[in-house]
Amino acid sequence: MRVKLWGTRGSIPSPGPETIRYGGNTSCVGVTLSDGSMLALDAGTGIRGLGLALAAEPARLHILLTHLHLDHIQGLVFFAPAFRAQTEIVIWGPASPEASLRDRIARYVSAPLSPVEVRELPCDVSFHHCPEAEWEIGPARIRAASVAHRGPTLGYRIDDGDSSLAYIPDHEPALGADLDELDGDWISGLGLARDASLLIHDGQYEDAEYPDHLGWGHSSVSHAISFARRAGADRTLLFHHDPTHTDAQLDQLGRRARERWVELGGEADGLDLAVELAEYELPARAASAASAT
Amino acid sequence: MTQKPLELILARNLMSALSTPAFLVDEGGVLVFYNEAAGTLLGKRFEELGTVGPEEWGSMFGPFDASGEPIPYDELPLVIAVRNGRPAHADFEISSADGERQQVEASAFPILTAHGSRGAIAVFWPAEASNGAGP
């Protein structure tokens, strides 16, 4: 399994000279499975770059949406494969008692917010509520579970052979919970992240910023570290960077996070900050940690 | 690894922060948590007891009706909420771990999601606390 980070920023695109290294595009992760089939995790503005990088083929790709906040769907109408008649796009996302996934996405992909309507997309697009049970896409087993955020929100786990990716970009598991004390089955998202080859997890706030954002659905760095330690993943990437955090601030945040991680007994290369356009080859878990390329 | 549904996790997190006695059962009726206030009422902390299967918890602390007779399990508000998917309310007497009896009011409501029932929550009000208290 190969993973590429096309957008690592949270909340709103943040382009500019001060965010150029960690990136300003919002959430999107490209996953190439062992048989070559392609998944996109979320469709923030980063999916535009993913779409441009794809050749006219493949004919079919899957987009797995964690939730429908704008920073996770804004790139949909700028995703080049959606405008190719030969492309089949399968969009997965959380169910809601309020409306179907298609109707909820169509609120954005419609006038006046969008120049095109869902029905006008040339591609063959379908929408599916994620089942509670595991399902298969190509060689991969996919699992989705609701996680602590605002509104219906999923985390994903993708197992392909012996390698696994857990993707929980918007997550506040420590809301009203002590992550160091609770049994693991009472921690939001932990069942998805346990022993993953690579865990991509919300780490939006500095610890000092978190009290002013309690209940906003995102994690402090310390909470992300606690979650990662409980998960026991080979490697963790802190993701969904706050739009106000510059590269210089993220450098400092990352350095402190790694120091804390090592103080708590983690491997030096076990925790890092997500960087736009970084790529990872996920080996079988027993073989070694995910290696950046 | 077995993961509790998010709705139960969030319910437990909320209940942990409340001073109102509260109980949580999963969709199968297993008592999976009660908070510190409920532990005080019952005379036994949840950590001492652990999860308790359906039927079993219903008779651990009574409850008893006005004439002192045990209330059938099927008629308990929490059981009605989880089985029938509707709220329920009742007054009854419970017996704490040290044998002391206390009158309570209990309100229970189901936890329903897009994927169906996740369980139910019951909140207990000790009788003296409900006299003239609240909105």
C-alpha cells in the first residue's frame, strides 16, 4: 500500500509563503492499493492535485469521506476525473438520519455554491453510506466507525495484505475522557487505530490552545500523543494542521511533540507531522515501520 | 479489538461528568456503566462491580414497588427504553449494598442512531432531591 498526502491542513485552505512546507491544502490522502486500485481519503482542496496527477485512467476510483465539513469536500468540484465520462467514482461517507449522502453533498455541489450540479457531472458517480461491517475494495478490507467530532463523522481503517492505514483526521477522543486511564474499548477510534502500520491523526492544537477550543472536535498534541501511544501504531502522523500555524510554528510544535513522544518511550521516528506531498510505502507491519520516501 | 459504539462512549463521558446518578446499558441490555453518583446511591462503585448482564442487574438493588414487591425486570424503565425504543419513567424503591432502601424516580430513554439502537440511559432522582427541585 502506498500513501501520499495531498492535503494536510485543517479547517480552511491556507496557502502562502508561511505555509509552503507543510502545505495549505485541506484534507486529502491518496492510497494506492497493492493491485494498483486507487482510493482518496477525503476530498478537501488537496484532491485537486490528486486528480491532476491521475492519468485518464483508472476507470474507477473510490472516495472515502470522513464527514461533510467543507474542508473535507471542497475539492470535489475541482477533481478532474469527475469530469471524464469514462470514470466511475464511488463516494462513501457517513449516514445521517437527516438526508442521504448524495443529497447532503449536493448542497455544496449545486448553485449558488457550485457552477455544476451532481447530475451534471460527466462521470458515473454513486454514493454509499458506509456499512457498519467491514467491506472490500479490491484487495483491501475497509472498516469505518463513528468517531468523536462534531456531526456524523467516520474514521477509516484500510488493511491490504499485512499493512494497514488508520485515518482519523478530525477527532477529539479526549473530550470528557482520560485517554491514559480508560479501557481501550471505551476510547473513540482506538479500535480502528490499534496496531496500524500508519496512523494519520488529528493534532490541530498546541496544548495551550486546546482549552479555548474544547468541544470543537479536534485534538491537542498531547491528546494525540496519548491516543497514538494507546494505539501502538508503527508510525503516527499528526494531521489537520491549524490554519493559523505557520511552518515555523509547526517546526516547533513537531519538535516538542517528538521530544514528548520519546520521553514517553516512543521510537524516535514513530511520530511526525504530516507534510503535504509526502509519500509513504507501508510494509507489512511485522517487517518495519512505514518509511517515508 | 472490540470497540464500543461512539454513542455509548460519548454517553459514558457525559455521565462521568454528571452529579446525577445515571446508568448505561448497551443494545443487548448489558449494564456497561454507571457513574460515581449512581455508585454512591447504590453503595457500590461501578469499578467494583463491572459489567452486568441483562436480567441480572435488574434484581441486584431491588427495585420494589410501593407495596414492597419486586418490580418485574420487563417493567423497569431502562428495559422498556432499550427493548421498545421509547422513553419510560417510574417511581420505585431501591436497596443499596448496605441494605438501606431509598425512594427514587427513574427516567430512561433509548439511544437510537442511523444504524439502529445502541442502548439506553437511565437517570435516577432520589425522592428528596426531586421534591421541589429543578425547573
